[in-house]
Amino acid sequence: MVTFVDLRDAKPQLWQTAADDMLAISKQTERTADNIHANGIKELSESWPDRTGERARAVLVKIANRMVNASILSRGAMTALDTLQDAIGIAQRELTGAIQRAGQLGLSVDGTGRVTIPEGTVPDGLTFLELIEVQRTIDDAVEAATQADQACVEAINAVSVDPDTIDAAQAQARQATAVQKALEALRDALPDGLTETQVAEWWASLTPEQQQALMRAVPVELCALRGIPEDVKNALRDDGRGYDPTKTVAWALAHANDTGIDVFGNNCANFASHSLREGGLKDKMDFWSWGTLDSDNWGTSAAGDLGVPFIQGKTHTESWYNSDAQRKFFLDHGGSEVPVAQAKPGDIVYFNYADGPGDHPDGVSHHTAVVTAVLPDGEVLYTQHTPGAANQSLQDRLPVGEQREGRQTVTIVRPKETW
């Protein structure tokens, strides 16, 4: 349990240093695995094809797999440490504000965080109410820090395993748990049990950077928190796209594993389309057009909405269910491509082939997901369908995907209704 003194005297920047070290380790192991695959395993297969060469190749494969797993696990630890730094910083800001408020009211705060009325002071009823509010804020800050610390411990425990004892899929599952716990730490930083006035004061006490970090990481929770200024909520719900990103995110998170929307063999783009529609993005189905047959449209027919078995070009536009067609449609109809560093919840992420002379044309989008959170360090979390997965780390999982499927690029698109 984090104590009042622990939080008051904490130095969150030290966790940032540790996170940077973990990221450096992860990148080094990724490079090592790439080098082994490119210069070791491949060369052995081509120039040493006998039984001895196969044994040597098996050793290199084992080492490469170890490097891949170590990279995945260390990235999970990095995310947890980096986010803990932000969560503790927010809790510390809340605590500092409460201590300052106590001083302004003539109250004392002892070494355990207990708020008292100084001896010799004659209190009135208002003083007692103010004492209760300050005490509640201090307790909330310490509780938030305790919960964030516990979430980080659980994240670190999830990735604390010998990389030789698991495969890449298991490493990814552990890394995903660490990311979920990191996001949980930020949710825990939100006030719990405070009055609307206290929540408003808490929000005002945060730095602009901390406010922006929470708006990108936990937008749905902020909109539901009474006391957050309405202009902040309005900015989260309507930033000029023509749909509510918070509703898109909420629906995506709630339906990542919902097979009820499945119509195709792969429903990733279909899932993104449903998420945008649930956020308020209107179908584009021009009256004087060929309906779902028209490449200039985006939407479904009445039969498609009723769940009639899919008939290509009849029930859904190609831009509704095909990743590449969907990306092109949004970019051709008011949407914009944004750098990964500027991604926001409610954006759409497309995974594109970039394997040079490989089996697929470079630049073709083959997978689609919804951006559902962005951590304070810029780590983009996405939610997908087929297979269903919520709040997966883009930066952490992309290197592993490249090991399995070849080089990839990503395109972040911010759709905008212009029709």
C-alpha cells in the first residue's frame, strides 16, 4: 500500500528512466532477432542444407525466438513503468493541491495525511465541512496511487517469465495483460467519491499535458465523470468529424468479441464500419447511385442491416467490409491521414503490406482496427475483431507481426463526414 509520505515524496521521473531502459532493451533484442533471421537462419538454409546445418539452424531459431519473446515481454514492462509514472504524477498533483488547500484554510496535515484543526483555533460548521473535503481529496489521491502501483505490480508480474519457457503467442498474451494493467492505472487516477465541485477543482489543478493525456487515454470515462467541465466533454464528443469518437470507442470495446455482426470470413473492416456508425457517422448511400454496387458509397442495404446472408455487392459496399477499399473511401471523402504520434481515440488504423518482393502488393491494407486509447507516451492502443482483442498496443505488436507476416506499414485515418 502506498502511504501519504510515499506519494508526497515520490519521484515519478525515475520510472520514466527505467521505462526508457526497458525500451532500449526491447529494440536491441528485436534487432538481434532480425539479424539472425536475415543473416543466420536464411544463410544456413541456403548454403548448409545437410543434417549438421539443420541442427545449427535449430539452435539459431531457438535463439531468435528467445530474442523475440524477450522483446515482447520487455515492451510490456516498459508500458507499465511509463504509465505508472504518469498515474503517480497525477495522484501527486491531486495530493499537493489538497495540502495547499488545507494551508489556505488554516488546517494542518500531519505525517500520516490526517487533516486536523490547529490547537487553539475555534472552528465553525464550515471549517468542519472544509476539513472533510480536504481529507477526502487526500485519501482519494493516496488510494489512486495505491491502485496504480498495484496495477503496475500485476503488469510486471505478467511479463516476469523465462522467455525460453513460452512461445510468441504466450508472450504476446502476457504483454497484452501488462498493457491492460497500465491503462487500468490511468483509470484509477480519476477521482472516486468526490463531489462535482471537487472533481472540477481536481481537473483544474492538472497541467495541460496531464489533461491531454487523460483525454486521449480514457475519453469514455472522462465523459461519464460528473464534474468534468462541459467544454472538455464536448471537445471529446465532437471535434468536427461528424461522429462522436467516445461512442465509437465505447461500442468497439463492448463488441470486440461480438460475433453477432459477423457476415464475412474476416470482419475487421466490417467491425470498424459498425463502430463508426454507432458513433453517429451516417452511411453514404446517394439516391442517384448504384447503392451498394457504387464504389463512391459506404454503407449497407436494408437486407444487410437485417442480417441476410452476404451477397457481394448487394448487401454491403466494398468500402464497408474491405480494408483497402475502406481506407481509400475515407481518404477520398473528407478524411485525413494523421501521423501515429497524433492519433486519437475514434481514429481507424490500417495495416498495410510492405514486404517488397513478397507475395502481396506493397501499400495494400489487409487489416483494420479502431484506435480506442492513446497512452501518455504516445503508445496507440487499438481494438479489433476477427480475432477479437481490446486495447492492444500498436507499437508493441507491430514488430512481432512483421516477424510473422513480413514488413508492414500502418496508416491512421481520421474519417470525417462530408456527405
